[in-house]
Amino acid sequence: MRNSFACKVCGFLHDSRPWGETGHEPSFEICSCCGVEFGYEDATPLAAQTYRSNWIKQGCPWFEPGRRPPAWNLEDQMRENLE
């Protein structure tokens, strides 16, 4: 089950819900990890998959590098938070 605080693109956990209490009201904030704008670039499953694919092709650059955990691993993050 997907964690409601996880980014739909990369699985990074956020302090607030990217898609509101019900999961239907996007915050339009930016993910610290992948840089997706909640409610715009992840509005549909296809949009989230496309954004993820393009982000991975670019080498998974962090939008806010200072928030990257020391031992960060994308595969672990996605497996733990997007299942």
C-alpha cells in the first residue's frame, strides 16, 4: 500500500501530504528529491511514469541536494514507499 506521504514519482517521503488528506487535492509543492510538482507533472499514472523515466535517464539529480540522505538508494526508496 502506498504511503500517503510519498512522492508518486520517486517515493521520497514528505512531512506533508503531496495530494491532500483524501489524496485528491494536490499541494502543487515541489518534491525535494525528483523535483516533480505535485498535481501537475504527476496528475495521472502515465504522467508520473513519464516523469520518473525522464528523471532516471538524467541520472536522478536531486532537486534539493542538501536534503539527500547520506546513504540514499533510489531502488530502496521506491521499493519501501511505492508498494
